[in-house]
Amino acid sequence: MVAWSRGDGNPTGLFFVCWKGMLYCRTTLLACWLLVAFSLQAQAQDATLDVQPVPLIRLTGVLDVTAEPRTSSAPVLKVWIGDKPALFRVARVEPVIPAYPAEERLRTVSSWGLRLLAEKAILATLQSEAMHDRPIVIEGWLRVKPGLLQVRSVRLAEEPR
């Protein structure tokens, strides 16, 4: 006796069983798809974006390459230009983007100081005698944890008249 015949109370046979199975699979797939879609939409609406402002800062001060620290009323920041240590007497700290807490982040820099990273031309400008013991402006991206300042520009500060 054949299990899937038209006789004996099985009016539709194999076609009905396959059609019923496909309908069940389609319904199950549709239900799963809807559940995933609604859960993703709910997560997207509940997500809070943790957006941080760009750590682009501008430091104005005097670069002092002498070995012994002098007494100064301005805060002193130890910097490394290439392999040579120097002191940067900070006169003003300002964020390029106002939302960034530049002074607060600069206070958390390690006592080891900041390593100034830049292109060769900018490093050569920083190491030149023309930039020493004169007010300069260093602009760059501050990365506190590794102790880096990626310098994007260096220029002499405008003297007040």
C-alpha cells in the first residue's frame, strides 16, 4: 500500500502535504522577518549616540628648549619634539571646536609630557631657532591617553599692540 495515495481518506495526497508545508514555511519566515524588523526599529529609536567633539586644540605659549626649568607664572607643559625634550610655557589653551573641553583634557596629560607628531616640515619649523623663546601658536589633535599631539600647524603668535 502506498502511503500517499488519493484513496483511503487522503483526498489531496502529496500535493496537499507539500503545499501545506510551503505555506507553513512562508508564514514562519514572514513572522521572523517582522520580529527582526520591529526589534531593529525599536533599538534604533532607543539608541543614544555618544558623540564626542573633535579634540582639535590651539596652544599659545613659548617654547623653551633649555635643559633647566625656569620659574614661571604660566603653566609648563613638557613636550618631546622628535627625541629632544623641551618645555612649552602655556599662555592660552583654546579649543578649535568650542564644545571640546581643551583645558580640562590638557590637565590630564601624564607627567611624561606630550610627544609632538607632525610632518617633517612642521617638525623642522618647531626645532628652528626662530621659534624658540618667542610666543608661538601650535594647533593640533590632542590624544591624551597615548600622550600625543598631532600638530597640524605652527606659527608665530601675533603680539598685542
